[in-house]
Amino acid sequence: MYVMIAAAEADAWPRLQELLDKLGLRTERVSDASELTLIAACDPPSVALVDPASWGWAHPILSGPGCGDPPCMVVGEPGAVLPEGAHSMIPADATGEEVALALMALALEGVAGDDDGSSFTAWSATSMARLDSLLASEFTGMLGLGLTAEPANPELPLELCAEIHLALPTHNAEVVLGLGFDLASARALSVLLFGEDLGIDMMRDAVQEFANTAGGAMKRAASRDGLTFSLGLPTPDIAHIRDATYGRRLVADTFSMSVWAHTLRIDDMRHKVTDLQEGAVLAEAVLGTDGDVLVPAGAVLTSDTVRRIHRELGPDEVVVVSRAA
Amino acid sequence: MGMLVLVIDDSTMIRMQVKRALTGAGFEVAEARDGQDACEKLDSGIQPGLIVCDVNMPRMNGLEFLEQLQKKPAKGTPVVMLTTEGQPDMIKKARALGSAGWLVKPFKPELLISAATSIAAKAA
């Protein structure tokens, strides 16, 4: 997540800035209209925090063409009138956690368009806040050593990366979890896991398995909260790192691992059986000719499943998926 | 010679870790990179005493493999699922398809060895 702070006073809310830094969120500060126009046009923010006194010049630019109309939160006194166009207001004396959760919920607002969205939004905000301890604990179990969470370091090269998608077809939503290592960290990790540096191909595979492990941990945690995700297969991507709601580094003595998470709204897509691809997630169950469930909703398609649907229903039947492969 | 264990996982790292743990405990290990690869290996005649199988894999996943296994001469070979998944519905389905156990990754080698040893003892 990238937060734009628009405040006439250049060093407004130092406590908030400190908090955003601790959360590993990228921030930019602007104190007048020309600065905002220049920066936001080159690099549209995912969320904006606006000083009420700056709303008059900041909002027209943020909601205008080229800035992406990010959700805006105003930092104001309790009971103050919410300016038109603002999504929410937080008091200046809000606790750090309140601000963090409000920001994360704000960034997820686009995901919460359906009736069930609010539960997903609430879950996302709290689960992102818990992700540090969840992943640190999972990887401690995997590696047998302690990891601590630190702010993300955008300067760190990420030479080996993987992302994994967790789809939630019932809420038309998806969470993407990503992991990345610089080369020195990957080598150190190989030595830790295998006793020697086994080379780049093995570590590429290992990073994908780490993403798989992280995805599984998040899926199990969500399941305890009543949300059933479908876990995809890891891919060597960094497609969502820029927009990530969550960004951190998990650090051990000899290596560090960058972690990011992002939520997406996804729309159902109707595909003919012949166009189905491995990795897509079924939004609705596919019924066989006898009316029984052939493949349940939420299933991640494999080539074997696609063959089975093809055999049972033929090539022209239409199937609804919630994420294309 | 120890019992042959077929390890099915799309991750080379996991296959390597499982192989290291099991060979250290006296088992022989054969590897397959997904369910389809495992079916081909079984069709080619390998006869494992135990199968350790991931769930989420490309081409043919672990649950689909369990279904296919029912149609093969190797039907009845005990299968332990080793996966990041822990969804009760999925575990229930695996059990219904004949799975003998379910271990969640990251796995503890001693737990896997203990499961394999116990299955080997029953088979002996």
C-alpha cells in the first residue's frame, strides 16, 4: 500500500508517520497543490490521508483524472463534519492500531462491494495486522529458528520471488501473498535447509514452496475465522508488490525475506469448457448430467479436472470461474 | 532393503527433504512431481509400500490421484497426505478416498518417519 499524506503543515502527524513506517507502508508527503499534482500524477497513491485544512486543494486533484481517485481519510476531531467525497474520518488522537486498521480497511473498500464484503473487509484488516506473527511462527516451524518482523526495505533487490493467490469466490475477492529474497539471503537459506548452496534453480523452487506454506497458513487462519479460501499454485511473480496492503521483512541472523500481501476484487467469468485452464477457481459448482456435484465451487482446476468436466459435459458447456489462470 | 516410499510433490525441495528424512530412517524413496507422474510410475510397475502425497499440484492434484489410485493394481497402498492444506472437508474427502493420514507442512521429519515406520510394521 502506498499512502499519500496531504497536509499544509509539512511535518503534520509525526506519530502517524512513525506508525506507517513501522508498518512498512510507503508514504509520500505533500504540502501544496503543485507538489500533489506532480507527485500523484507520476505515482498515484492507493490511499490518501488528508488534513481537513488541505481538503479544498487536495481532494479535487486526488479525485481528478490521472490520480486514480484513491479512497481518502480525513484526520479530524470527533464529531466534525465529514467533507463531501471523504470516505472516513479518524480522530487525531487515534491509537496506532486504530489508524493502521482504518487505513487497511480503506484500501480494501473496493473489495467490499457485495453484501458479504464487510465480513471479508473486517477479516482482511485484522488478518493483515496478524500476518507478522502468523508468518514468523510458520517459518520458525519450517526453519527451526526465530524470525523478527521489520519494515519492508524497497531498496533491497528481490532476485528470487513467488506469489500465491487465495481465492474467495463467495466474496468475489482474492488475497495475493508474495515472498522475495535477495541472492545472498537465498544462498544462506539454502545452506540452512540443505547444508550447502544448491544453486538458483533449487532456491527458486524453495521460494515457491515458502509461498505455498505462507498461503496454507493464511488459509488455515481464515478458515478458523469462517472464510474458506481456495489456494492456488505458487508462481514466480512480483506482480502485486507495488500495490501491496502489507509489506514487511522477516529477518533472521543470516538472511531476510520480503513479504507482501494484496487484496483484489475479482469478477465471475463465464468460460466454455474448451477455454478452461489449469489454475482457475470455480465460482459455482459444476453439476454432472445426473445433477450431482461433479466439481465443487472453490475447486482449483487441474488439467485432470478439466478433462473430467469435458468428458461429462462436452466442450460447449459454460462454467463460471472466479479467477482466470 | 527398506520399504519403497513413493513421494509425490511438485516441489523439488519438499521431495528432497522427505527423501532425506526417509532414507535416513532406512526407507527407499521414489519420486513423482505430480499425480499424473505418479500414475505413470505406478503403471510402469513400481510397487511402493507407502505413498506420501501433496494435495495442491499441477496436472493432477492429490485428491484426484487418490481417485485414480482406486482403479489401479496398487489400490490399497497406504497414502499419507503431506500438504499445507488443513480444511476439514478436504481431509474428510481424502479419508473417504482411502488416505491413511494427513500431515500439515511444514512437517516434522520425526512425525513422518514415525508414520512410515508404523505403516511398514503393519505391512510386515
